[in-house]
Amino acid sequence: MIERTSYIFSPGVNPYENLAVEEYLLTHCGDDQCILYLWQNQHTVVIGRNQNAWKECRVEKLKDEGGHLVRRLSGGGAVYHDLGNLNFTFLVRKENYDLTKQLDVILKAVRDLGIPAEKSGRNDLLAEGRKFSGNAFYERGGSCYHHGTLMVDVDLMKLNRYLSVSEEKLASKGVASVPSRVVNLTDFVPGLTIEEVEKALIDAFHQVYKVSPTPLKIQDLDEEKLAENTRKMSSWDWIYGRKLDFQYEMEHRFDWGMLQLQFALSEGCVRDVAVYTDALYAKPLETLSKVLTGCRFEKSELAGQLRTFASQYAEGKAMLNDVADWFMERDW
């Protein structure tokens, strides 16, 4: 049960430091506590935990123009952050995680500002049918977080400039392009500021949880641990992962998200597999490399191996069987 609520603002706009703070708060949230963390990144593309950096972002263009690429802990798709965007994170223990209540804070804050906000599906918030907030989720041990974006006054030209969204993904959502399906809150309330949105969020946090939130400060956190987290978040290995010298690539959009597999082969057998996905729940997919390595590169063997493994994996069985079905149905 939540008996304490706290809020904390990041004073900086460095994405690696901000995500380092988020990870720190995840592991230092009290059993009876909910923390609301508000932060901004400058000129940044943030990709999901299991995404292919080169596939989702125009990496060289972003780098050449002084931008930052960062990989977050949670799954889901790529997003663009600038100072017209406000990010929020709810951090709680697993037994206190309540997505409906957390989204109610965001919806109440935005509605109190005069914007007709509504929930769509599992992880989008819309105003008049266009998206102003995407949400993602992460769990580690007994700790959870739910975080997302609030597009207050984002530069939509840059959003489209750096994000490399596949035509298949857009087609599956029934839309023509990135800018056509997103909207800034300033389109509804001209002149709306980040500070006004922050205040509305803190007020809504208080009203929804019915506990007066207390402020926390970044400078009161463990500097050494924050520095360690920042080094990880800014490292090449974490951001780009491993890019195989692959001989075969395949990609498909399922109901639960996009899946891209890159196979490295040796003498007709799978030597390694790189797995990329924007699925919000990606744990079963993270096992694909281990399960498929060593198999002959034949669809019947790969699908059979996957089905055998899926039968022992209750939580992700349906997803793994979806992949096995795809192997059997596609032309090789």
C-alpha cells in the first residue's frame, strides 16, 4: 500500500545522466512509496531496450547534427526528445504498481489544462485522435517503473528527420507518416509551458493518490552510483549492442510488435542470432538467440526447436509459437 509519495525534477538535459537517475530511483524506491520523476532530454533519440539502433534512427545524421542516441531499459519503440518534450516516470514496488492510477495522473493533469485527453490501447494517450504521449514499462526484481513522454511543443520536423520508421510499421497502424499521427499540447493551449505542465502533474499526483507528495533532490542521491549508471548508459556496448556480420535477415510485424532477426551462419548452421524488437513485452524474444544457435538453417528445424522450447515457457508461449508459425509460412 502506498503511504508516501515523492517527486523529483532533473535539473539537467543530458539523456545519459537522466536515465541513470531513473535506474537509481528504480532500485531505491521504498516499499510504501511512489516516486514521480520529471525530466527532459535535449536533441535526443531514445530507442527501446531490444531495438536495432541503425534500423530505428538515422544515426549518422543525428550524430553529425549534435544529437544524442540513448537506449532505455524498457521495451517499445523509438522516440525523439527535445526541450519541448517533458518525460515522466512513476517508480513503485511491484505490489503497488497500478497502471490505471498512474495514467489517471497524466490524464487528469492534461485535462485540467483544458485538453481533451483520452487513453488508447495499452500505451498511448491521445487528444482528438492524435498521440501526445507514448508509454513504456520495466520491471526488475520487485521494482517497477512506468514512463512516458508528453509532447508539449516538440519540433516535429526534427522528429521526422531522425526517426527511421518503417513503412510496414506505419501501414500496420493505418497512418501515412510520423507527423500526421502526433500532436503537441500547445496546439490545444497556445503558449503552454513546461513549467505549467509540471505543476499540473504534481497537483494531479496529489489528488489521485490522496497523499501530499514531498520533494526529492538529485544532489541527495548517491553520486558514485549515478556516475556508474551514467557510464553504462553512455557506453557503446549498451547503446549499439552487437551488430553481427550476418548472412540472412528477416523481419515481420506481429500483433505484439515488430521482430527483426539477423542470422550469422557457418556451414549451414546458425552461429549466432541478433534479435531486435519494439514489443513492449520482450522477455520471450530475448531467448531466441540461445534457442536457435546451433540449429541447421532450415525452417522446419528452427520452428521445431522453437515450439519445443515454447512448450516449457508458459508466459511467452504464444509469442514464440507465433514466430515458429512465421518461420513455416514464409518463403526462405
